[in-house]
Amino acid sequence: MTNGAEKSAAADASAPAASRARTEFARLVSYIVFGTGSVYLSLRAGELPTSRWEPLGAGSFPQLVFGVLAGLCLIAAIRAIIDIRKAGQLDALGEALCSWVKVRRISFALFGLLVVYLGALPFAGFSLATFVFLLISQLMIAGISKKTVIQSVIAALIFSVGLNLLFAEVFNVFLPRGMLFAG
């Protein structure tokens, strides 16, 4: 009877430690994302044009703010790693991360597809790039069957070519044509 109670107490003690480790890992990821963004923005702020009336330049204050933010994120990330190691859940955290990524693989694929879409937009133009993006993303979400392919093609045509026509004819705003169709 004592053996069963000890196992139950050990399981109860490891559950909060695992939860705390997951929380700290989520914080660690956010610190890394915000820190990386801060470093990037600090570098971009250094490229702001200087003025002859300002001794430090227009980018000095944003550089300082983003640099301090990046430093604080680095300190917080180190503390999060220490807290995860103290909880003793570093190995279980790797397995949990792998399963988390596996469950959300479509979300990551859609994000990657969005990046490719934004990169292809200047070359392919709005209509073609949007059609391909919408078609692929709808099929990724809904699955591939005869019905979903037909629905996806129709929706992609409406929102790519239809929006282009709406903006051009009604609003007199021309969406990017792309290098493929320029000329």
C-alpha cells in the first residue's frame, strides 16, 4: 500500500515539473523570437539616414532600444534554460517538442507557403501567385478529393482573378503584374 502511494506522490510531483518545463520552454521560444527580431530591427535602424543637425543620427535611439531589448531577451532566455534544467525535464521536453511540431505540421507548411508566396509575388504577379497560393493552401487544409479540387480551383479563381479585376475596374488600383507579365 505504501508503494502505491509513493508512486502516486512521485507522479503528482513530476506533473507540475513537466508543466513548468513546458511553460519555460514556451517562454524560451518567445525570448528567442523577440530577441532575434530586436537584433534585426537594431541593424535596420542603423541604416537610417543621418542628418547634419543631429550628432547621433536618426537611428541611434531605435538602435539603443532594440539593443537593450535584445540583451534583456538573451538574459531571460538563459534564465529559462536554467529553470528547465532545474525542473529536470530537458529530455522529456525534446520529445514533447517533436510531437508538438508533428501535430502542427500543416500550420508550419502554410507559413512556409506564405513566405514562398510573398517571395514569388513580384515575379509572378498578383493573379498567378495568389491563385497558386490559394489552391495549394486550400488543398492542404481540406485534403485532396475531386470535390475539394473543384471547389478550391473555383475559390482560387474568384479570389485571384476576381479581386484583380475588381481593383482594376472599380477602384482603378492595379495590383502587381509581375515580371513574367510585364511588357
